[in-house]
Amino acid sequence: MSGSNGKLVSLTIALTLSAAACGESDAESKGSGGAGNASSTGGSAGAASGGTAGTPNGGSGGSGGSAAPKPSPGCSSGSLATGETSLTLEHGGVTREYRVFLPASAGDKTPLPLVLNFHGYTSNIAQQTLFSSLNTEASSAGFAVAYPQGLANPSGGQTSWNAGLCCAFGDSARDDVGFVDALLDDLFAKTCIDERRVYATGMSNGGFMTHRLGCERADRFAAIAPVAGVLGIPAADCKPSRPMPIVHFHGTADSLVSYDGGLLGAPSVADTLQGWADRNGCTGPAKSSFTHGAAHCETHSGCKDDVEVTLCTIDGMGHCWPGQSYCPFGQSSTDISANQRMWELFQKFALP
């Protein structure tokens, strides 16, 4: 445990330096979701229309989900403004926080897809907004993003998610999955969301949390895209109610959540993704579906309900968000954009 604790302390320092180096503040992060740049716009268009596979901004195409939208109650009564809004709700006797970003297209009351984006251990909403830059993709592609805020651990005061092994130290009974349920109900009542098109992503401990939601809330999340976080609950306890599409991003030089496993007893990335392939009944081997520079993705075929199980590996990348040039811990990589690739997957799948 001493080595693992040392890595977690290093992550705390790294994230603190990250905020300082970027000049990040809560005020600066507000309204950061401007119009998408040429690269992100190209990626979204490529995914929607069937871009060129194997290029940074293209994709294999996507149907956008065949199920008819299920408008949330907020489509008739919601009043949230476009841009960023900070919200609170009561859950488990505690006031919990989250922030939602709505693109300009939210003004016409069309039910929007929603992506929940979970920060890492010791981090917060503002840092995750900056670190992932997902609002830019959301502006370009036309989806909403919600950023939940984790709670401080009583044993160490660090913010985290209870995702199993990582990282609610001293607070393992905390019901963060229940908080996510409450957040969705609250947001569905306040703005116009397509309840069949809700997705999850997250960094590090947020990636662990994303895996847990894929296991335990397959009735609410249509697909997941963890970044630098593996399955933290026992594999035998991961019993999704339906096949779960997934794309997972991880650097081989990640020294905090090792590609080969081991942190706090966590499984390897390969074992985590093979577990999803097995749960989803994939009968075909993983084959190359994307290659660019140090980034390469392999996708399993023959899965139930035609879901996809994809692992995107970035050789030499550290504990980073792929596609971002800045990384607080290790070498970054822009050879693949996690934001564009996850949106490509999300467009293809909706809840039945």
C-alpha cells in the first residue's frame, strides 16, 4: 500500500500543478465551451457521415441511435440557459454539486444527448472541464455535458468517487451511484434531455466510476468511455442488465493507473476490456479499427445487440486525456482525440 499511496500523493501534487500551470480558476472555466475548432468539427462530421477510418478526425460512421427520443420532463417545463449552470441537490443528507453545459442548440427544446463527465481523485468540476475540453466537442456536435462533483474523504480530505477499489478511502459505504441517479432525475426535470441517449466518461478515479456505472446502471447509460481508469469492483459483481458499448482510452506509460494493473489490486487494462467483451458475448477477436501515430484501437466483433468493445491504446502516453496537448502527469498525445472517438461511439447507441 505504501507504493500506491505514494502514487496517489503524486497525483494530488500533479493536479495542483495542473491548475496552476493552466492559470485555471472557476471563473475562467465558466463559459469555456465555445464554438468547436476545425479539428473537432471535422471529427463530429466524420462520425455522423461516415468519415475515413484510421485518421485522427474521421471515424467509421454512426447511425446516431435508432430508438426514437424519449424527451425528459424538462422539455416542457425546463428553463436552464445555454452555457454553464452550477446546480445543487440533496442526497444522502448531503448537499451535492454538479455543473451542466448546454450548447446553443439547446434553445429549440430538441431533446439533447447527455454525457456525464467525472473528474479524477483530488480533482474537481472546474479542473475536469478544463482538462477534458469536452465542452468544445459538445458545442460542435450538439450534446449536453454534466460535471458531477465528488465528496472529500473523511480520512484524507481528498475529493473522490466511490468506484470500488478507488478511491473513497474511509468512506466505502458512500452511495455515489445513487447520487448519479438523483443527478439525472434532477437534470431531466430542469432541461430537455433525451433519456435514451445518456452516456458516461471520466478520468482516472472518474474512469473507475464510469466502469462501475456501466456495470450497475446499464438501464440509464447507453454507452461508456472511461479514460485512464479500470474496473474497480469485483469482476463477478459486474452484471449489466444489457450489453454495454464501451471505448476505453489508456496510455502505456501511465504510472498512476498502470496499463498492466496493480494499483490497489486493480486489474490490467487488457483484463478489464476482455471482461467487457465476455459480458457482451463478443465472439470475434479484437481487430484493428484505428491507427494513427502512437495511438491504435482494437475492436471486438460479433457482440450481442451489435455493441462495440474497443480499447484505444496510446504508446508512451502518461496519465492523460488523449487529444489534449497538456498533461499533468507524463507525456501527452494528440494522435487520437478521446472526445471525438467517444462521441463517434455514442452516436451509434441509444437505450431500447
